[in-house]
Amino acid sequence: MSNKILVTYASLAGSTVGVAEAIGKTLATNTGEEVDVLPMETIDNLSAYSAVIAGSAIRMDNWLPEAMQFVKQHQQELSQKSFAVFVVCLAMAVKNERRLAKAKVTATGYLQPVRELVPTTISEGLFAGVLDLSKLPMRYRVPFRVATLTGLFKEGDYRDWNAIHEWADDLATKIG
């Protein structure tokens, strides 16, 4: 097995791709190892990787179906590698400290099904995403349009690049 690292993702509207790419660049810089950043549905074999970082957007309080399928399919291998996970969700977009603490509990809960399959995760990242109604599949536009009209969310990019890079920096030391 090489020291190659895989950052893999499942994305609904594209913001998770950007987070995965940022994590991959940071890991490559900090570890000096080769890092592949690939969508989960393209991964058949993990034997080339010593570490796997998997992330998903959240849909209806869950990882995307293809993300859960990836973890189920590779459960045994993931349990034997350095394995970290992250979520990208609007719950993390709040700025109020009290609400952010509650959002972190909510977002951490999104990872419970993954933890049940692979309890040996070395790190968990919780990141805000992007709300761009034009990029959402039609069936999701109505609920998010209602959320924008009621003031719950505004369209925009809520990703905190500093937090993403800091998590990846810490992750690089854990991967070794």
C-alpha cells in the first residue's frame, strides 16, 4: 500500500466539491503525499490509498445516498485505514454562537450512520455550504425558496475557507 490519500465526495449542487478540493490541496501541501480528489461514484477500489477522507452534502438530514453506499461498500477497508469524514450543510451557516453550538450538535448527528459502519474515524469536519437555488435540483428549490422567503437563509456562499484549511492542517498531522 502506498501513502497515497483519497479525498472523495458526494455533492448535490457543487459546494462539497470545492470543500473536497480545498482539503485535498491542503493535505498534499502538508503531507507531501499524492492526493486524489474524486467523486464517490467513481471509486471501485481503495487498495492504493493509506488514508481516505470522505464527505457529503446533506439532504433531508442525511448523507447523500451515494455517500452512504460508498461507506457500506467499503466498510471493511475503511476500518483498516486512516479514515476521516466531513459534512457540508447549511446548518453550519449560522453566525450566532448559541445557534452555532446547536448547529454543531445537529451536523455531528448527520455522521452517526457513518460512525455506526466505521467507528474508527480519526476526525470529523463540519462545514457550511452554498445556497444557490439555480444549482439545486428542481425538487429542492421550493423548500429552500420558502427558507429564503422566511429569512431562515439567504442565498450565498457560507463556506469558511479558513476553517476548512485548519481542519485539513490538523488532519494532515493525524494521518502522519
